[in-house]
Amino acid sequence: MSIISDHLGIRNHHLTIGGVDTVSLTQKYGTPLYVLDEDRVRRNFRTFRGAFPDADLYYAAKANWNLSILRIIASEGAGADVFSDGELYAALLAGIPPERILFNGNSKTLNELQMAVDTGVRVSMDSLHELYALSDLAVKSGKTVDVAFRVNPDVSPDTHPKIATGLAASKFGIGYADVVEAYKEAKKLGGVRPVGIHCHIGSQILDVAPFGEAVEKMMDMVEQITRLGVDLKFVDLGGGLGIPYQEGMEAPEPRDLAGAVLPTFNERSKSIGIAPKLILEPGRYIVGDAGVLLTGVNTVKKAAKTFVGVDSGLNLLIRPAMYDAYHEVVVANKADVAGTETYDVVGPICESGDVIAKDRELPSVEPGDVVAVLDVGAYGFSMSSQYNGRCRCAEVLISAGGVDLIRGQESYGDLLAKQVLPARLL
Ligand SMILES: *Cc1c(COP(=O)(O)O)cnc(C)c1O
């Protein structure tokens, strides 16, 4: 397997990321360890920006909301798509301007809506109940909130069912048939100003055609809403561009996405007679390939198959268990050694589904080796848990050959920090 790319390489038989030896990183910080490459994040962002020079890019914070990543994103001039109060808190703390934050979510609490009112972010609303609640809170606070509706365009991207979000039966968004009514309602209410329209059809999409279909449907709605007298300032097409997780996998680039959406967006805007801002919300594309998870080998066991038991599992990387996701794995300290044996790489979690990689040809593996799981910068650490009483691992950031710790390893104290023993159990 060829792992060499712009940011991954091999030196002295060891895998490097951003020019830094991954094995020496594990000697200093231990395993498991998440490693993120700042230069790669910036480069990915700039590639996306280059394909959409006139659009606003709202990074999807849920992909990776480590504060350092959000700071990098902020310094690139991006906005953010946030899906919770916690992500909003982190995005603001990182310096992303509130007017460039869109607060998403299909079931926001009143506290979250109040936070949106207080901080002055834009809100993507997912139901009429939410519209009424937000209007109420904004009026009571004497404020007006810029809002969009999340629309369900009913397009079917070819991706894992758990990450297709724009199907008719999806929980997300307002049905196509109800959109005009929703904007009519919004126009009548105080405290809210409908200024945008939003959709997000899914994630890890490897064919740009569904985006083309979505923009057609969105612009049909834009036309109808504009006729109501709504002055649409933005059309947000969400995120979802996939990345090639597997050697040989073909994945579109941002310029392909631009080719699929920009002509329709521009022509239709012109014919409707408006000039809304286009917004895109890439998450995975920006950070996905910028991260590796380094995990130490505890055991190698020959049974019906040969199992490599490593020290991180679905607690730190749930994508294989949750989406049947494929991640390339490399023995980081034997990175230039050809594969000779077939292994299943499995985590330490008490679940038979805790398999990181199945049937992989790797060089002979022994306890003490380090396995690198590639392309884990998105939906890796951000989906981690403390299941099985395991402390989350540290995260480091590589930049220009230097290394910074950006999250320490959790302690047993962290595991139990919020637990309270009632006095009668003392
Ligand atoms: C998850 C999400 C994104 C980002 O999706 P990616 O596949 O990571 O690009 C963008 N917008 C919304 C509303 C989302 O829920």
C-alpha cells in the first residue's frame, strides 16, 4: 500500500505526519494518541475556498471541535455550523464571529434558543414549534434573530444510510411541501427575520450529482419564497463532500462540487433577480485526512483469524462500528515493510463489534508495535466516549515540524468527575 501523500511519509522505516516521526511521538506522549496536522487542515480549507471564492464557508464544528482546530479555522476566515450549545460555546471562544455562525439542530432546547438570541448568531430552524419558541424568546429579549429554515430536499445520496440526511423520511428539516407556509409564518412573527434557506443532504458523498439535484430543488424554493416578499440573503447547501478513505477510492474534489452547483446557483439567482450569498458547510473534507490515531499493540492472537489487539477501539474511533467505515491502517514502526500476513485489528472494548480494520495485509505484527489508523481527523475524537471506563487519550497538533499538546490525556479523576455518591452510600 502506498501511504505517501503530501503530509504522510516514511523516514527510518517510521510513518511521519507533517514531517514528524509518529513513533517518537508515541515515545513522548504514549498511546493511544490523536495527531492532527495543522498545515494539512489549512491546505484543505484553502483548496475548498479556491473552488468557491465567492461563497462563505461555515466549517461543520461537529467533525472536530477541538479549540485549536476551531482557532485555525477562524484564522482562515471561516464561519461555523454548530449543532449544540457546547459547539456554539467553543466556536465563539475560538473567535469565530457570531454573524458567521449558523446554529443548526432538529431538537434545540429553549436554553439553546436563548443562547442564540443572546449571542446574535443565525439560526437554522427545523420546525414551526421552534420558530414560535424562538420568536417568543427574541421578542422578550427585545432582539431580532436572522433565521433560515432547514429544508429537506428529498434527494438520495449514495452514502451509508446513517449519514444520509435529506431523504423524505429523515428526521431533519421541513418537508418540501411545507416550506412556503413556514416562511409565511416567519414573516408574520416578531423577533425573527427570515433571511436564508438551508439544506444538508448527507455526509461522505462521493458523487456530486445529488448536490446538483439539491441545488435545483433549493432554487425552486428560493423562487417561491422570494415571491412571498422574503429577501433571501443566503442559500446554504450544507456539507457532505466525501474523502477517499480507501486506497484507490475515487472521490470528488471541491472544484467538482463547484461544477455541480455553481452554474445552477448563479443562473437561477440571476433569473429570480436576487444575489444571495452561497454558503457551504464542509466538515470532513477540511479535517478528515489531517488526523491519524496512533494505537499501541498489546497482543497478537492466532485463533480462527489472527487478531491484533490494540489499545484504542470504538471508544476513540466509532466510525468502523457505527458506519462500517473503512480506515487504512499502517504499522507505524514498519511503515516500509511489505504486508505478509492477514490480520483483524481489534480494540480493547467489550463488544464484538469493536473491530477497527478487518482482513488487512500487514507486516508481521508484535506486541509493542504501533498501528496508525489514517484519516481520523473528522468524526474521530469528536465522537469519542468513556465507555468501559477508558480515559480519552491526548491529542497533539503538528505545525511546521513542531508539536503541541492540544488536549491532555484524561485521568481516572476525569472519568468520575461528575459522579456523586449519595451520603447513604458512603
Ligand atoms: C454534519 C453536517 C455538516 C458537515 O458534513 P461533512 O460531511 O462533514 O462535510 C454540514 N452541515 C450540517 C447541517 C451537518 O449536520
